[in-house]
Amino acid sequence: MSMSEEILDIVDRYGDITVPGIMSRLRSSGYEPAGTMNIKLSDVENVYIWMEVSAEFTNSLNEMMTKGVIVASRCNVMIYMMDGDPILDMPVAGNKIPKNGYKKPRWVPLTYEINKKKRK
């Protein structure tokens, strides 16, 4: 099974899951999602979704998002804390992200779920 397929399976099984939650379950399945890349929010300056991930993880997550089979929703940082997930050591971006981004790094806490409209 490819990492993309595994991510899809994890999101389908757990729903409303964070990036660290996906990464933890990938490790349990024998994949290594950690690396040196950072997932940014589109082309917005200094807005991150998660940091220190592998190229394979980034590409796999992007593939599932581009195909529209999984969708991301903004969530409260407390979701990460309640799930026991780590949080990034930077301020959370505001609800209305400036189109030019921020001068200093911010992060956007997200959860992922299956896109019910595209479900097979």
C-alpha cells in the first residue's frame, strides 16, 4: 500500500484527525512521515500547517487533497491538546489570514476527514 493509500485509510478510519495523529498512525504501519520539509498554507507567507515532515508525506497528503478525497477543516488548538498531539511553538494564525501573510511564522491547526461527496 502506498503512503497516499495509507493516509486515506487512516483518515477514513479515524476522521477529524490532525497531522500529528496521521503521522503517528503511519509510523505504526511502518512508514516514516518525519523529515525536513514544512507544509505551508498555499503561497501565503509564514503560515504553516505542520513542520518537519518528509517529502513523501507532503506529496501524499497533497495528492489526497488535490483529488478531493479528503478535506481539511480549521480546528481549535485544544483538539490537538485533547488528542495528546504536539503543537507547534508559534502563534496560531488569525481567522482572517492576511493575503500577504505574516512577518513572523504562524500555524493553522487543521483536522482532516473524508470528503463525503467524493467517497467511493
